[in-house]
Amino acid sequence: MKFFDLKIHCDNAAFEDWQSEVSRILRDLADRLDRDAGRDDAPGGYLLDINGNRVGDWGFDPNYQPE
């Protein structure tokens, strides 16, 4: 079973309006996932805020076991 993991750190200036910034990041990620659909060689990546700072990571984890 494959699990999708997503983490976003919302503690810098880009997140003053955190709802808008998280929405923007998720839309960007959705676009990337659509472009890479069907590819197994891109199991994850990092997330950037509007200022270009790395604020999170995402990926598919085939070994994750829910608690």
C-alpha cells in the first residue's frame, strides 16, 4: 500500500495570510502531480513558499504503517 505524506512549515513571512499561501502551495503541487502522472521516478519533492524558500516536503511512502 502506498501513502502520501505532506508537511508544510508555516512559520515565515510568506505565511502572514497562511490560508492563501497554503492554498497556493497545494495548487502548485497538484499541477506538478498532474504533469508527472504515471511516472514512478518522481516519488517526492520539496515545497517552496512565494518567496522561494523551502518550506516543506511531500512524497509517497510505500513502507508507511498507519497507527
